[in-house]
Amino acid sequence: AETTRVLVYLLRGEQVGAAAREVPETDVPARAALEQLLEGPGEEETAGGLGTSIPDGTRLLDVAIANGVATVDLSGEFDDGGGSLSMFTRLAQVVFTLTQFPTVEGVQLRLDGEDVETFSSEGIGLEGPQDRADYEDQSPAILVETPALGDAVSSPFRLAGTANTFEANFQWELLSADGTKLAGNFATATCGTGCRGTFDEEITFDKGAADTVTLVVWEPSAEDGSRTKEVRIPLAVTG
């Protein structure tokens, strides 16, 4: 059966991280992605360090996209429990998951059919549609969206996403299961040092007998070159 790849934005610590899932081919991928998000992380994603702050039992009641805005209606459980950090991260998960689609520029939240202007007892203001820039604090310095955990790669493959690093630079390497370095280099985003830019690189590697690899990205410390803000993404190898 034909499938559609969608990303769900889970949490790696206190910031979002992308995971790829295959769903039955659909004309409404935004709905499929949200339904997948509400299922929470699977075993492979949990093993890869991903979690969620969206409460169990949260249901998708409706989602509609018009004029660049996705209006998503969730059940009241979405507002349950947690402090301000939990509230901001769960909002970020929904906003990032929906704005992966080019038709969505912002997200308007509803709960049980009612528009939300102030979210939770923490008093988080949601005046107007929310976009990724509203959740920069919940965004990692290097957000890899291609490939994502759950993807299989072959040589060559694309390394793409967004970054906000010093002078827009960061480093990456590809490791085999035994830690052998298969490839590595630096990458440069379109913006940095306080602004978020995009990056899109091509990675080639000799897979040898490897059937799994780990993609590692990090920002070198400006003081001593040590690794900071490191993210490790396990991937299957095909081809």
C-alpha cells in the first residue's frame, strides 16, 4: 500500500525533536500527523531519547486549514497538569507538527470547540495564530528534520533543517554502530548568532556492512572547541 511520510515533533529534553512516521497515503496529512503526535512516542523513539508533554487521552476533534492558518480543536485533556514548561513544550509540539506543511504558516488553538486566547492556569497568551518563532526557546540550536529518527538512509542523503548557532556554523558526523566515523564535515545555515536559518547539505558515505548509523550534530564551543548542544539521531541504512 502507498504511504505518506509525516513528521511528529516530540521532545528531546525540553526542546522539540523530529521523528518520521509512515502513514497510509492520505490527502489530509496534517490530520494524520496530529493523530500520530497524540499517540505519543513509540519504543524506537523512546530509545532514541524522545518523549512528549502532551497528556494521555488528548484527542483530535478537528483540524481545518484556510488562508495559511491551521485551526486545531483538541479535547480538554490537552490543558491538564504540568507547569509552564510543560505547557509551552506541548504547544510547541503541535505548532511544529502543523507548520511542517507549506500550507500552514500559523496555528490557532481550540479546546472542546472553544477558541483559546489564554492557555492553562499559567496564563499563556495565544492571541492570534502561533508560529515557530513564538517557540524559539523550545527549539534546539540545531533542528534536524531530514533525516529524522525513524528514517532509513542510503548514500547520498540530504541533511536539512534549521539552526541558530554562532556564525551560523555547526558540525556533523556519521558513525557506524561500533563508533567508526563514516563521514563528517561542518555545515552552514542561512542565518545565525541570534537568528534562525535553514541548512540543506548532501552527505555521502561508504556504508560497508553497516545496517544502522548514528547522525551526530553539535555546535563547537567558542571557548575551547568542545561539543555543545549535541544531538544524536539513530538511523537505519538501506541500499
